[in-house]
Amino acid sequence: MDSAIVGFALLAFCCFYFYKSGVATVYLPNWVMQYTGWIIALLFFIRAIGDFKYVGFFKSVKQTTFGTLDTTYYAPLCLVISSVGIIIEILN
């Protein structure tokens, strides 16, 4: 169930950037289009930093399978997604 929630959230973020690119049109309030991109970038940046115990670059529990995968793949991916989101918002 948790994976489905994360999957739907990622799909919603993808749809947001799809609409923001101008390929499809959706009539949302201007403030939604203006602030949502920054919020998405901030969420991924916070995820990359982590909760200081189980996830992120500064976690203390590193010796589990998930901890190893998080250090190798998930946290860097979140940092890249956050950086790209910030670049998109600055250029827009």
C-alpha cells in the first residue's frame, strides 16, 4: 500500500511537470503552478537529507539492505530530482 501511495505521488509530480511544460493544458490557478514546483523540489531535497535515522545522506542506520540501497541510489536520485526541479523553477 505504501508503495502505491509513493507511486501515485510520483505520477502526480510527473503530471505537474507535463502540464507545466505546455504540452497539455490544464486550467489551474496561477499560484498552484507557481509554488507547486518549489514544493516538489523542497520535498525531494528534504528526502535526500533524510530523517537522520533511516533515510537520506545523514542516516545513522546504514548496514541494512535498504540503507545500502538508499545511500547508493535513492538519496542521490532525490538530490538530482530536487536539483532539476530547482533549475526548472529558476529558468521559468
